[in-house]
Amino acid sequence: MTTAQPSRDAKTANAVAATVAGTNRRERTNSRPDVSNDEISTAAADSVAQIVKLEGRDRADMGAADHVADVMTLFSGSMLFVYLHALWFAIWIIVNEGPFPITKFDPFPFGFLTMIVSLEAIFLSTFVLISQNRQGMRADRRSKVDLQINMISEQEVTKIMQMVSDIYEHLGLDDGHDSDLHEMLQPTHVGKLADAVEVAEHEEIT
């Protein structure tokens, strides 16, 4: 009887632990957002499709040189690049300065190694600049698209405000000659805003 009681207690404890673990797993599963394609609106799905299409068009416009530049830029910006160069330099120095019966083809101060590294730096910097130039052109094009979308949104908001103001007037309600509303109903001139920003920046510099 004394041995059966601890066995039953152990079984009970294991059952309780399994129940708690299962409950925690179910809670973690239920807490995860279950987002399916059916829950995405048509407008959002169209926007995602258009973004993917733009990304695909940008990749399609890339030439062989652009792909090579991207691969080299990606590789040169990785830790594998650092590890390989550290290993390369260590072997080079050990071979040329270590106590081994090997022909020293590049003794200190390692002029040949310096020339190779300098040439490598020139090519790597060129690859990075090619990638940055293309990314800059892509970012500039997207900023123009963003500006156009913002201008269209501003026109739509202004039109909605005009319609609400007309409804307000049709109902015979007094808006109190709101000066802010009158100013908001005026069209926004992007050129004037750009000039104002330029003047403000110039005054801040001076």
C-alpha cells in the first residue's frame, strides 16, 4: 500500500502536467493571428499584386551587370566575406613570415598582397556604387509615385470637404464662417509649397 500511493500520485501529477501543457499549447495556437486570403479585402489584394508586379518589373529591367553587382555587394556585406579574408590574410602572413621552409614570395611589408587588396577594393566599391545608383533611381521613381498618390488623395479629400460643406449649407446650418475650413477648401499648389520649404531651409542655414 505504501508503494502504490506514490505511484498513483506520480500518475496524477503527470496527467495534470500533460493537461496544463496541452492547454498552454492551445492558448499559444489560438493567440496567433490566423490570416487567410479570404480575410484580405479585394482592394488590399490588388495593392499587393501591383507592388509585386512593380518589383518584378524592376528585376526584369536588370541586366547581367546589375545582377553581378548585386551578388558581389551582397557577398561583400556578409560575415562570410570577413571570415574568408581573415583566413586568407592569416595564411598569407604565416606563409611569408612563419618559420617554415617555404619560398617567401611576398615578404614583409607584403607589397603584392597590398596591391591585390587595393584592386579588390576598387572593384568592390564600383559594384556597391552600381547597386546604390540603381536603388537610388528606383527610390526616386517610387517617391514620384508617392507624391502623385498624395496629390490625388489631397484632391479627393478637398472634394469630399466641398461636398460636406454643400450639404451643410443645404441643410441651412451655420458654419460660423470658419476661416480654417475656407482655407482647407482651396486647392493645394505643390510648387508653392516646394518654394516655401526651400525658403525656410535657406533661412535656417543662414
